[in-house]
Amino acid sequence: MQYEPEFVSYHSTNRLLVIGTEAEIDKLLPDLGAEFRIYWWPIDHSKKTSKPGLEILNVDEPIQLDGYLGNFTLTSGNQSKFDLVLDFQSEPAISSPISPFGYYPINNREDLQKVLPELKEMTGVFDKPKYFQLDLNKCAHQQSGITGCHNCIDVCATDAIISESGKITVNPYLCQGCGDCTSVCPSGAISYQYPPRSVILSALKNKLATKHSLVVFYSGDFKADLSISCPFLPFQVESLGLVGLDICLNAFAFGATQIWLLDDGQITIETQNTLDTVITQVNEIMSGLGFPEQLVQFSKPGEFTLNQGLSISKAKYRPDLDKRTAIRMATDHLLGQATQKPDYVLFSGNTAFGTLNLDRNACTLCMACVSICPAQTLAAGNETPQLKFIESQCLQCGICQQACPEQAIELQPRYVFDSVRARQPRLLHEEKPFYCINCQKPFATESMINTILQKLQHHPMFQGEKKQQLLLCEDCKVAALFDK
């Protein structure tokens, strides 16, 4: 399958910002002065000795530095632009776990000796893949000012993902393709594009077509000595963080006996946490179906455990581009091969799938949850006051839970295996309608009217005959107002 990746371009000239002491700048000038236009922000502000080939910045603390290769901005009253940054501060100006391209925090002399050769190569035009695609129509980050899912923001090690005016935005120049955001996104609003999911899954399917194999996902070069006797398939990915629930489950459907995620020692804590969550959820699904335990592992070479592998007939379907559809296709196949066929499996932590537990005694069917649900998971009845729920569409984002004025909603992470059942609307609550005391039009539920009456029983505007206004529909309230 062919695909054309998108790229973003960095344009870097020779404007180098050095944040450091006079002693540190003195060591750099002989080596870098001829190649760079150097700007110096002295850490010790009392020392500002004029030096040839050097421009000293008179900035006031605190400073703010952000940006990326070719486009760094130093803000302290005024703004200054730079292409590259050497930062000798003990607390770097940019503290993201993965530094942006062109920014070099220096902790010791060994760091500097490693950086200097690379620094001299960082002028010119550089292309980098745009690793992601963002579809805001699927995003469950925020609705009507209520924040729901923020998984992608939490795991981004480059600070490329932020919430802006209630919407997720991703800076393609800061993104370095770790893939964590695509694994934790419940809806597939952020998807990996280098390569896309369908390309990865098609390649897995083709490579597993001739035999069942243990699949070893790795990034970089494969140099591991696994020393195992069973067939295994090394499968290179741009980053282990993109290997989510969708990739793992489809790999099993296509013939993987086990899945090992190879730790190369370069994994950030964010990616480690992402993989831990994915591994837990995949193993919970597989063991729930009666398959062997611990089919997915993450470890260093020599530390894996060769467990009993999976042996089932291989799926023949064509991999789907949509994340949730791809997961559903895989679990449909796995359920057909399973020794156990449970209705559902409970997850031990938060996940992209689940149900709602509704306190019917508290729910007044006000429909606040229906109006705010970003995935159209909740629906109202037609003529009868009802609340319906479609589990296959629920993202467990929690927006409905926060919007409920009665706090009647509780999330429960789980995965329902029956596709038909998961897609069918399920009745959560139903009540008798309350009829307008004037025109007999149904306009609310009895519990809603009772709640309103209780909350306003001591309000001075609704005493005596005025209390009857609460029992009128919207049309009769307006008519009564004008009759007066």
C-alpha cells in the first residue's frame, strides 16, 4: 500500500543564542565565532564585558523562551528571534522532557562536546515528517466550556499539544513523532501518519500471512539477541508509543503468537506510562477471552519471558483506517476463536471504552448529558421522557458526568464483545411526563418538576399563586405573563 507522507520544513540561519556565564562564552567564541552570529544572555548580569563578534543582550529577568529550530523567541519585555540555543542554566529555559530541535540544554562539559559537532550542521533547510493528523470533529476534549478528555496533552513529551480556546491544537514543528497521543486518544481524533494505521496493519498482515510468529516491535536498528527458539518477526516502527490497542489486537488477529515491545533505553516516562496502559488493557481483553496470560510484554533484550503463545486461525479482513473500527474488527475475530465468550471484560483503569451507571433516583431526565455528549452516545426519547445509551460510541471522556446537575452519572471502563449489543441503543431511564396544568402539554418529567418545586419552595418569587407558574409549559408561561 502506497502513501505520501507530509513534511514540515525548518529554515535555520546562524543566529545562535547562548545562555550562560562569561567563562562559558569565552570557551565557545574561538570555536563558534566564525560560523555563528552569537547573542549572549549572561546568567551573571553583573558581568557584561564587551567582546568582538558577540552581541550582549540586555534583558530583564524573568525571560521566556519558546520555539523550535529556526524560530526561537526570547521574551523579556521585547522579543528577539534566534535559530539555535545553547542553554547552560541549571534549570533550562525549556523544560519539556524532549527538547525541541535546535535547543541544547547543557548539564556538563561532556554534553557540550557531543553537541558542538551537531550544532555546526544545524544551519540550512531541514524537512521532517508531519507525524500526525488531527480531526477535531472526533475530539472529546471540551464541550460548552466543560473539559473532558485531555489524554494527549498529558502524555506529550514535547509540549506540542495544547488546549487553545477549548480546542486541541498540535504544533507540527514541536512534534517529534513519539506516537503516545495516538495511542491514548479514545476517538482516533489524533492519528499517526508516518505511516498511517492501515499501512502498518497491512504490513503486519502480509508478514504474518505464511506463519504464526512472535512479533517484536522496535524502533531504530534491530540489534537485539533474543536467543529464543520460536519463530519471531522483528517489526520496525517509528516509535513504540504508536503501538496501541488497535495495533496489538489486530496483530493477534493476523497471526501473532505473542507481542514483545523492545526497550532500547531511550523511552521517556510518558511513553513508558502509555505502553504500560496499553499492555494492561490488551492483556485484560485477551485473558478475558480465555487466551494465555501476559501475551504482551515490554522489556529489554534478555528480560522477556517466553510464555504460552496464541494459536488461532488468521483473520482475512482488510485493515480499517478508523481506530475504533479497527479495534472492533479485531475483537470480533478474536471472539469467534475464543475458548471463553464473556459478555464483556472490565478494565482496571481508564480506557476509551465503557458504560455509564445511572442513579435513576437522582436523574430527572433534564437531558443536559444528551446535549453535551461529543460522541452522540446519549440520546433522548421521542414522545416519552427517556435516556438512551449506545455503548460502542462512548469515549469515557467524562463530559456528561461533569455536566449532570444531579451527579447521577458514573463511568465504568469495560469492553462489550458483542458488536450488535454494543451498537444498539440501551434504555437507561424512563419516566412519566408532567403535563402543563393549563393546556395539558407534556413538557417535563414529574421528577424534574418535583426537584424544581423543592429547590424553590422558599423563594419569595414563587410563593402562593405564583408557584403555579412552575407548573406551566413555556407557551402558557408567556401567555400568562401578557394576560397580566
